[in-house]
Amino acid sequence: MNNRKRPKKYRVSWFFLLLVIIVGYFVSILISQQVYLSQVSRDQAAAEARLAAAQKENEALRQEKEKLNELGYIEKIAREELGMTRAGELPYTTGSRK
């Protein structure tokens, strides 16, 4: 009798190999979906920030529109931005214009 132990041959079963491939496939899908969801989350945060800025600007423009219905505000804008004066007034300049 031969009492010598034979080295076991490592034999990969097809079932185990197929199982590893399937698990690897699903793990790769899970990782790619997580990356996609994080990108969508960043895009959503950026869109919400742009929306908040647009709403703030919209409110400022609404207030400006309401002020434009007041005669005193229109006169103020005409004097400051357009340099207009009333009849008989002389425009005042500081001399800093180039």
C-alpha cells in the first residue's frame, strides 16, 4: 500500500466560477449606479442654488417694478442715472469725469 498522500488537485467548479462572475457583474452595476446617483445629487444641488438665485433676482425686479410706478422714484433715477434736471436748474458736476 501506498500511504503517501497525493497532493489535491484544485479543480474549479463551473458553478462557483459562474457565481463569482454573476456577483461581480451585480457589484459593478451597483457601483456605477451609486456614481450616477451622486452625480445627479450634485446636479440637483446646483440647480436648486440657481433656482434660489433666480427667485431672489425675480423678487428684486418685482420690487423695482413697483417702485417705477412712483413718480418720486422715477425722478430720482432720471436725476442720478441720466443726469436730467428740472427746468431752470443747472447740473452740478464734481469734475471727476474723464
